[in-house]
Amino acid sequence: MNPQSPGGEVPPLFQGLFDDAAVFPPGDLPLVLAVPAHRAHRTAWYAAAVGPFLCGAARLGELPYLTEVPLRVGIVLPGGSATLPGALKTVAGFEPGGILLAGVELGGVGPTTADVRAAVEALDAHLPPGVPAAVELPRGAGLEASLDVLAGTPYRAKFRTGGLSAGAFPDAEELAGFLAGCAERGVPYKCTAGLHHAVRHTDPATGFEHHGFLNVLLAALAAHQGGRQGATQALRERSGGVLAGAAAALTGPQVELARASFTAFGTCSIAEPLDDLAGLGLLTPPAPPPHLEDR
């Protein structure tokens, strides 16, 4: 199945992949600008690639004043499960149809299995039926045990792939270990931070080593087929041509398996990943309408 598409169509490999995190660092777009920008994304030709609008729990109260049409919102809860009931109560108090709860992302989870289990129990107790959720797992030695707790639950893992310091970026081996651990347990996941571009690269301004989201997509599949070693190899690849060729060669079932694992990532820019995919020949914007004089 070739993920290249006719002009104006988003291939299945990239549908719903880009959660709109415009208000989070390093973008930090003000809500008054980010909400109308998200509405524009949702009506653009590439709308199928765009996930929900992500908003921190502390700013939920500002949203009803900024939107006149239904807005699909994913609540980000860095304060942990203690803040979950209040955030859900805030959303429930909005006018019907204004804010649509698209998901919950629970942060602030401690490193022990008891911490992760408490997060799962809080979601079980408070989350409305049918609302998806992700639990951000701390990096470190306890990651495998944390994944054991999530296995068999309806919740995704969330993993931080970057940030504002070099130490916030896991290396290829660490990220591959997470991907392989999720594959072994059947735990789906999303990523957050650092995936600004499709292909692995070193940021010339900061010197930080960034993972590419196309690398992660292919590594998600490789984790099922070749375990940690296969995922590491995919994450280390720096050639856009090699990655684009591999993506173009994916079959339909392979695309489904990759996306069942790597469900989405938060990006403060929707334009950057789209531009990268277009540059790699994996996404074709629609042709502009002809000028009147050309008709």
C-alpha cells in the first residue's frame, strides 16, 4: 500500500497523527490565536491528519469564550489524577455541544507501579464512557513494570520524546526499548515533545538530537517484527529518501499495525510535519484553482 496520495488526500498512515499542541512549549501560541488556527486546520484539505486541540486543565475555563463551534479538546493534566475530577467537572459545565471531550492525558505520575496503578484506578473511576485516555510514564528503570500495569487496560501510554533540554531527549536505544515494550504487551501509545520533523536530525541551533516522527512510525512497526534491535535501526536512520521509500512500501496491514501502536503525537506546529511529508513526496497538496485567464 503506497502512502503517496492524489492531491488533497491524506494517506491512512498519517490520518489523525498530529495532535494540535500549539499552546504548549516551544510554540506557546496564545489561546486567542490557537483556537481559530485549530478551526482553520479542521476545515483545511489536510484536516484528516489533525487530531484534537490539546489544552492544559488550568486553561479550560478560557475555551468557551473563544469558540463558537464545537471544539474537540484533549485535556492535558500535568498535575496528576488528583486534578482529573475537577477538569471533567469544568468540561461538563460548558454549554452542550461547545466543547467535545476528545481525550485525557494524565501526567504527574510517579515512578512506581503503585503510582501507575493509582492513575489507572482514577481513570476507571472518573472517565466518562468512551473517552480515550493516555498515562504519561516516567522514563527510567521502572518503565517495564509501568507498562505491565497498563497492559490489558483501555489506556494508552504516553512517552516524552524531547523537551527544552538535551536530557529531555531519549536516545535511540531508550526509545526503542519503550516501543518494543509496548509491542510485546499490546499497549498503544502517543508521543509528546521533540518530534518537530519527519526525519531524525540534529538541531543546528541547540545541538539537540531530535527523533523524526517518520522514524517512529517505521520503528513502531519494526518493534513488532524485529523487537528492540529493529526499532533502534529505524530510529537511527537519517536519510529522508530511505525513510520515504520504506513508508511507500508499507502494505495496508502494516500501516494498520504501525498506527494501532503509534496513535498520535503532540506538535506545536501542524504546518511543519505537513511540509516535511510533502517534501518527501508522501503527501501531495491539492493543485491551486486555475486563474480566470487560464480557463
